[in-house]
Amino acid sequence: MVRLLMKDVRLETGFLYEGSRVVRTETELFDVLIEDGKVVEIGKGLKQESNDEVVDAGGKLLMPAFREMHIHVDKTYFGGPWKACTPITKGIITRIEEEQLLLPAQLDTAQERAEKMIGWLLSQGHTHIRSHCNVDPQIGTKHIEITQQAFKRFEDQVTYDIVAFPQHGLLRSNVAPLMREAMRMGATLVGGVDPATIDRDIDRSLETTMDIAVQAGTGIDIHIHDPNSLGAFEFYKLAEMTKQAGKVGQVTISHAIAFGDLHGKELEELTATLAETKIDVTSTVPTNRPTIPIPYLYDNGVTVSLGHDSLTDHWSPFGTGDTVEKLCILAERFRFIDEYSLNRCWKYASGGIMPLDDLGKRVWPQKGDSANMILLDAECSSHAIARRRPITHVISKGRIAHVSNHEQVKEDVK
């Protein structure tokens, strides 16, 4: 296999302190050699062999690639003509009723648009994508097949999960048999949505979801938008069933909106319950409602990851797929303006992988690490996040997966 040699990449090497405060992230230039999808050597002046593929990074910053942990590639307007959303008159039911007509009409273009979205997410630095995929009475399991075919085109470039997702309600639309069929077809996770608001039967909805996951031998990723104490009650019930079913560490709550409404002892106790059952949370960092307390959850044992949910579809016209931008929004929401707090943001988008540990010791990249990386025109990760600096190269599985042709004037930060 051809080796990839990256010359003069900028790596974060430590923190510069004034007293006890971090005032700067220190960096140095290194060469990084990759072979068979793994880092095999890091040093200076590494020798180039005749058949090496060489990237002259020119001092660009090397960072861990992103993981897109909540997207719907199967139902999108991306790659098609512009179309704004229709007004909501019945809450989430408006969108469900709309889908009953829209999704069958989009079947002819669904795979093409899914492929365009996957390509775009890859160009934005994502080397793993988790996509929720509709299973409903109108389209059956056709979207599972379409999504599988779309990802197959990118198998050498991205890893992925496909969540069988009963958007119209597991019980409300009576799709448990279709969900089981979707799992037999190769969906990797069992999805769900709002056991109270949509299915109107919390226990039976969650029990059925868990039963499908146990039968399939997979984990769960369930959308729960329900707020306040109602959402919290659903979280507790899910945690209880997670322990009973032996699914500890295999369950994700997407959105987890109720966490944005809880405070004090209520927040503390619910966080501890999810940490005990290793239930993780995915957030889009919403700006139209209270944002869940992402740093608090993470610091207290609940892993939080990020997703875009959509780029543009009948639910929202606003998604970009730009996770550097998403991290900037997160930093603004939580008032991360100092060097240290900005530096620690990257973990939410990379599956916890960061160049420096909390004390400033370089821990990435190391020999043997998977070569899923991005190069950015930035001085350090805090600069990249705060100033939304551009990605220039995406390296996935040790190969160059994307090179940007966008030239941006280097900003003067003196």
C-alpha cells in the first residue's frame, strides 16, 4: 500500500501558562507518516520514499476528524432545488403528516441526494456518520435499502451506522414488524421517537423498542424531544429498561431536550442515572430553545456528541454540515472565550479524541492511531473554533479523501 507522508503539519504540544491560567496553546511542526490506515511515525525531517504520496501541509493544523452522530441522509432537499419549510400548525404531527405524501414522492431522488449529502459531510471533515433512516407504512423499508446503497459508494472513505427510525411512531404507525425487518436487512441500531407525545404509551413503546434491540443484538438511538419532567420520566424509564435488558453502554438519547429544562437536584440525579447506565446523548446545540448543559453532562459522566440533524429538508432549512461552525456555536452558548475552554471543545465532535489531555500533555497522534484526520488553516484548535477556520484536507482511513479548493485569506491575529 502507498504510504502517506504529511510534511510540516502543526501539532499541539502543550499549554503556556501565566500563573495558573492557560494563555496559549503551544504547537510545533512535525512530519507524520501513515501506512495501512495507521500512524507509523511522527518526527522531523522524515525520509521520503519514491512511491510515497506526499502532502506539504505548510504549517497547517492537524486535528482529529469529526464524527457526525445525528443526521437523516435519507430525506433531504440537499442536492435538489431550493425549498423552504411549510409552517407548523400541529407540532411534530405536522411534519409526520407531510412525510406521508412527501417521502413516497421523493423515492426516485432519495439515493442521489443521500450520496450528495454524504459527500458533503465527508468534505466537512466527518469520517464517521450515523444516519437515522425512516421506516414507516408509506415507504416500508425502502429507505433502509436506499441508505445502504448510498453509503456503499463511500465504504473506503467513511464508517457509518444506520438507525432504523420509526419517525411516525413505533406504536402510532404500527411498524414493529417493519422495524424487525429493517434490522434483518442490516440496520445497525434501533431508533425510536417520543414514547409519550407520539406513541402515547411510554412503557409499551420503550419495551417494544428494547425488545427489537435485544432480538437484533444491537443498541438503541432514540429521539426524545419531550421537555421538563415528562422527558425526565422517559429518561428514567429508559435507564431502568437498559439495565434490565443488559444494554448498558449501548443506548443513545438524541436531542434529550428535557435536560435543558432541569436544574439543581433534578439535573444532578438524572445525570447520575444516565452516567450509571452509560447512556450517551447527542445534541445539535439548538439556538431556538434552551440548550442542554453539554459541559455539565460531559464532566459528570454522560458522553455528549454532536450532530446536524439535517442540512436542508422539510423540517429545517438551516443546516450546514460545518462542525467547526457547530463548535463555535457551542462555545458561544456556554461563554467559552478563554484559551483553555475553547481548546477542550473538540472532544464533543471527535468521539473524545483530542491532541492534548486536560493537563496539556500531547496524547494524539501517537504511533498506531487510526489516521482519520483533518488539516485546517489555523494556529491551534481554539483559533480554529473561535474564528471558524477552514478545513483544507480530509484524511480518512489513511488516505486523502478530500482537498478543498477554497482559498481563504489568512487572518491577521496579532
